[in-house]
Amino acid sequence: MSHNKVFILLSLVFTLLLGILIGYFLRGNKYFYTEPKQSVNQSANQPSRTANSTTATRELTAKEAFNVASPEAKLWAGDAYLYQIELASKKFDSEGKSNGWKISFYSKTKDKIYNILVKDGESRGGSETEAADRKNLRTLKGEMIDSPVLAKAFDTNHPEEMEIISLKMYYEASSQKFSWTVFFPKGSQTIDAEF
């Protein structure tokens, strides 16, 4: 075989390999590659990957919401401790779950409160506020009694009540302990929130 034929053969092989290589890398490029269309046989009731992903609700207990918010609070201040929890939604079921909680943390070094909204199972961001009532400012350092205990007590003692106006876990100065209080149209009920 002459040198010219070998050179032409090697050039053709090199060009072919180069074409394959370029095609492989350009395949992910939006100008050369499009995603395949969905099958016509796909069920109409089956949601797409992106449909309604932001509107899905996820209900959590107060403690589960605290666990979602806690890492963000620790980034805000290493000495952030649980200060207060409030229901941020009118929805509170018989299992003590809700799709919205406001979790508040206090930092002694910053002398500020950090409020985090946990909505549908995820943090929706926080905001820093001044610590106004320093006299009664306490942080929960023991074990929290979770919201299902409150829901059970509420359901047992007030089965006729359906509407909750407000629900809050906070430091109660008169008893000098943390308490859960649920407020409804005809009154309120308070139980311990820490052991």
C-alpha cells in the first residue's frame, strides 16, 4: 500500500472519529438536541414532573417544623434556641399537623429573635426582629411536647369546637414554664409544652 492510500485511509478514520466525538458532545447542546415528546398514551390524570410541584401541601407537627427550621436558625446564630412556635395557618388537624408554622428563635449574642416560616414542609425564609420583652424572654432548652399531644387534649376536652383562632407555644411568665395555648371562639386551653 502506498503512503498516499494509507494517509487517505487514516484521514477518513480520523474524520469519522472526530464526527462521532463532536456529535456526542453536541447532543446535550440545546441547538442540536431536543427532549423527546411525551407519549400520547400517557394518562391525563398523571401529573408531569413540574406540574403543581410548588402547590403541593405537606403537613407537619410543630416538632417536625422545628426540625426543618433549626438548621437555618443555627446558620443565623450558633446560639439560637427555640423561643416560640405559632400556627401560621388556620389548618390544624386531629393529629396535630398543619401546613404552616412560624418558628421563632432567640440568640443571646445577637440579642435578637429570628422568625422562620415553615410552609408546606419547607422553610420559606426568615426575618430578624428586636427582642422586645427581655424580662420574660426565655428559650426552650428541654424537650418539647409536640403538637399531637395538644391536639389530643383539645379534642378530648372540647370536641364540639371546630374553629381554632390561634395556637401558640410560648414562655408563660405566671407559671414560669413553656405552655401550649389554643384559642378558639369560646375560650382557650393551655397545656405544658416542655418536659
